[in-house]
Amino acid sequence: MSTMEICEPVTSAAAWRGDQIKAGEDWIYHLSPVQIKELEELGSKLVEDDPDLRFVQASEYPLKTCADAIAEWGRDVDTGRGFVLVRGLRTHLYSDALSSAIYYILGLHMGDPIRQNEMGDLLDHIYATSDKTMDDPTALSSKVRDKLVFHSDSSDVVALMCLRPAKAGGASCLVSGAEIYNEILRRRPDLAPLLLEPFHWDWRRQDHNAPANTYTSPIISIEEGVFSMYAGSLYILTAQDYPGVPQLSDAQKEVLELFDEITYEPGMAIEMDFRPGDIQWLSNYGALHSRTEFFDFPEPQRKRHLLRLWLSRDAGRPVVEGFGKNGVVQVREKPREGADDDNAGKFKIADAAVPRMIS
């Protein structure tokens, strides 16, 4: 890779500012009544069939009315702005199992679900079961109400579906990785190449059952002219506490500080409030995500509740070897080599629709 290639700004649709993109609604897709009907019918069929989620295929639940829409969402995620918000599902009329079934079917058509923890769960829940804050090293981001820093998840695509919003707060925030990179090039081009070097990431803090403390990945991949980003300085910094992890250089610390400074500047991010039934499809290579602090209703059935899917999506995107967390996540059909968790994961839709009460 040439120095010139590293120092060239990204000019594709993936480079955007939140204050500009929020001015329009091109990023929102409204489902039609006919599309909603198709999804409700197929979701009901999946609930009735009750298949093993590890092995069910998209071809068993073919989408006809929604096919063009799914292709459009895929283009938005793969080669467009990197995200799309889909609106219109009537989750207030559904059971959580039906909502989960519709969501899982759409996920099968957008990619292949992967395991989100060492128990093997394919459908995870953003549902606060703890009063911990993210300053606590034992806190799990999906189980607390605290604000989250911008970061990437562990898949090609991350999707969130809103079952119930918070009483207050809990906005979803997205920021363009390409635009952050462009700003670093403008201000400190000497630091930009450091982002292509491998960093150690805290795996244990992301999953308490992880088989190792850390994994490695660069923050930026530029392969065949295609820009991708995997970021989240929190887990780079906490990885420094493990024995044997090389300490960050002063220059690496400086570029991480500049990265975060740019990320949180006014106008960089787009902030959106989730409505019941909203689904957000997001490329982990194109945009970073976070959320604001939120406050819940006291009743468990009214608490903020999002469903999450991690998808492997074969879009032909070239990335450098060992990029992101794809090297350590597991496909849905089988557990990690040497592990036997067939009885640990929730592989039936009615079970998968219920959050684990862990903190």
C-alpha cells in the first residue's frame, strides 16, 4: 500500500456529516402496508414452525414484496452512507416472539446471523438489568443505562430493532468513520498511518466468557482502494491493563485522542430516536455507533428493549487480514472448537425473544 493511498481522503457516500444528512430523510425507509402484511404472515409462520435458529435458512421464508427493499437496504449499507432506518412495523400489536421472528427473517435475508456470546445466542437484547456505569470494568454495555462511547461491533452488519423505547433518552448516535479519517488527514496527516497498524483490543470486557483477554486489529483497512474502519478507543485503552500487552506509544495515544476529539465535535454525528418497530441496519465498516444515557419506566414490561443481530454479510468487501473481530466470532451452526454449548444458547424463537436477566 502506497503512502499516497493512505493519505487520500475518502470521497464516497460513506463520508458524511450528521448535521448535513439529518437535514433530509433519505436515510429512512417507510414500509408499505403490503410489505408489512408479508412480514407479519411470514413471522407468524416462523413462530408456528418453531425451527432451530442455528439452521433455518432464508429460502424457507422467501420475501417477494420486500425483495427490492432488502436489495436497496443492502446497497445503502455496503456502498452508500453505511446505514438505513426502516420504519413501519406494528410491534405494539405483536407478541415479542412475533416481533423477533419478523426481525430474524429480515436478518436472514440481509446476511447470516452469528453468535453474539460464548453461550451461542443469535438474538441478543439491549435491556438494562443493572445500575452499573461503564466506569465499572464488570459492566456489560447492553445491560446498563449509561451512555456509550462510539465504537464498532463484532460483525459485518449490526442491526437493532426497537420493541419499546426508554422513558427518556437512549437516542442512537452514528458517526461516519470515513469523515473522521478525512478530518485526521486534514489536521495531522503524519498520524494517519498509525491507524493501519494492529492494536490490542479488550475481549474479556466485551464478553466475560471470552477465551482470551485480547485480540488484535488495526483501526483502518484500506484494501483495493476500499476504506473500512473498526474503532472504539475504550477497549484499546482497557486492554493495556493485561500482562503482556505492548504499551501504546506516545504517537498512538495522540492519534487515539485526536480520533475521539473529532468524533464528538458538534455536527459530526447524527442522532435518532427509536420508535417501536424501527429497525436500524448498520455497516460496522462504515459508521461507528453509540447511545445517550437513558431512563427507564419502573415496570419491567415497559423498560427500553431493543433486539440486536450481528450479521456476516458477503458483499465482496476487501479488508486486510485480521481486521475487526471477525476472526474471533463464531458462525451460528457450531460452538467454538472444544466448547459444547448446545444447551446454553437460546435457539428457539420464543426463548430467544426473552432477555437474559444477567448484570
